[in-house]
Amino acid sequence: MTGPPPTQPEQPPTEALLHEAGFPVDLLTEEQRQVLDELTPQELTLLLDVKSRLDAVGPEVQAHGEIAGGALF
């Protein structure tokens, strides 16, 4: 049986994936958006992984920053 090869589902645009992950893409310049659009799949995966890990420790770091900021300033 022959026919066209099975198609893989299309991945959403990079900007949509970044927005979904919490990146403020709407605040970026057109040049910055173009850089993000040119990321390889591996670079995008790494960026999303780093963002996820930063978010995981965000509240703890933020709480320390507020305490330290109040004590230092």
C-alpha cells in the first residue's frame, strides 16, 4: 500500500508557545521576536526548561528578595 507519508502535527508558532509559558512576548520589540522565531527546536526546548525551573523557585526567591530588600533599603 502506497500513499503520502503520515504528516506530523504542526507545532504552534514559537511566540505562542512562549506566551503560553508565561514569557511577556507582547512587550518585546519586533527584532527580539524575530530572534525568538529563529530558535531551533532544541534551543526552544532549553529556554522553556530554564523558564520552568526558574518559575519553580520563583516564589521562594521572590520572598527572600522582599525580606532582604526591606532590610537593606
